[in-house]
Amino acid sequence: MPDASPSPRPAARVETRPRVEKRIGVRRSDRVPTLYWWSLPLPLHDVARIYADGIAGSRARVYPAAAVAGCRDAVAAADGGHGTARVDNVEALLHARHEGRVGACRIAIFPASRTDADLAQFAARMQRDIELTGFTIAIQSSDASPARHEFCFRVPGKVLDAMQFLAAGRTFGDNHGQIEMALLQGLNMRPKQSARLDLVVAGDAAELVGRDQSGRRRVQFLETDKGYTGVYEEMTLRQAVRVRTREAWRQFPIGVVMFAGLPLFIGAFWAQNAFSRKAPRKRSSQTPHA
């Protein structure tokens, strides 16, 4: 007789979310030290979605005006004086730039409360002094590619909206303005100084991490649901070399990495270990002071 026992069910598949790292850059302005420029892997059509409420009804100035020459009607553009274009449809402008129909440019987005006289006054500053205009969001092209931009948010906390979007909805807390202020104090950057950070997404968690100036300590700045943490962790030689190699690979030719930068870093790291006292690895937390 045939076997009537039920056949075993196939094992359930366990879905694992891959670890994803996204590079984020930040630069403190030397003209207006309260402003920071963020280099984010954020397409402009996503910017239109994230800040849809603030963009609705807003207007923009674009420099140079020639950047919107091919789609003036689509973005409701008009001459703004001083080589700029006044754009009344900001959402369409961001989508057009994402699609490559708008050339490399600087974009300053202003709230609806700004008058025509205000915008005319700001137009003269768009070429050299965009930071001195009263924008809410400023965007400038890093290069000719429509996928690379720097963002400056005048309202504290707005950059956290972008980071949480890049972290696929994982949140760092509710009070974005307070969290951003703590993050900037933790970074402790001088005017014109830049920093490179990594947004690491793994499973249901996300964290914003970097390294201190010595290159030997990993710094966790933000963690899912905890906001700013400021946790420092000593790295082993292998971890430090791996991080250094990955960064060098992104920035320099392979020959420079293999025959100059990396060996020098290993030698300096080894010498520092040899002449320092051996101590157990530590985890410490640094809280910014007001």
C-alpha cells in the first residue's frame, strides 16, 4: 500500500536583510558658521517627496538661468535678474533636474511668505553668497551629474528627515531639531571643516558612524530610536586597515592605495601600538555640552 503519511513541509525560508552602507558628507560653512552643507545620496525627486509640505507654494531662484532654458514653461520659470531664473513650480523643478532636463545649477528655495522684493534682493547674491539669502533649502550640484548634490537646510532637524528616508524609514527619535543639534555638537567641526560619515542599515536597525581624527576609534553618532549616542569604540588593527582601505579605494587610484597610503598607515598604526601601553578595549560615551 502506498504510504499515506503526509510529506514533510519544506523548511521555511529565512529572509535576511543585507547590510547597506551609504556615504554621507558634511561641511561646515565658513561664511555662515551656523549652516552646514550635507552631501547625501538623495535623488531630487525623493527630495520633492520628503519635503512636499514645505515645497508646496514655495518659490525658487536658480543660478544660472541658462540651466532651466530647456524647460522654462514646465517649471514656470521667468527671468529673475542678475543671471538668475525665478521658478514658481519648485516640485517640477526638482523632478526636471533629476531627469537631466535642468543643467548643473544652484537652487535656493524660499517660503511663500517671501515677497517679490525679497527675491529680487536675493538674486544678486545667488552667484557668490547663496548662504546670505533667506532660503529654507539650498541645493547645489557637486558636478554635472543630476545625481550628485549638496544640501543646506536652514531649519534644524530637516536633515534628519532625509537620513531617515535613506535608512528606509528607520527612525532616530522624534525631536529632530534637538537630535541634529546634539549631532553637530558631537561632530565639533570648525568652519570650513569637512567630515565623512556612514549611514549603516542592517536588519531593523540603523546607525550613523564615523571615525575620530586618529583613525583608531569608531564613533557612533546616531542609533535607531536612541537619537544621539556619542559612543566611542577602539578598533583593532585589522578593522582600522579595512576601513582605511575601503575609503582609499573610493578616492584614489589602486597604485596609490597599495604602494603608498596603506603601507604608511599600517606602519604608523603599528609604531603607535609598539610605543603605547597595552590597555583593554573600552567603550565610552561622550555627551555634548550645551
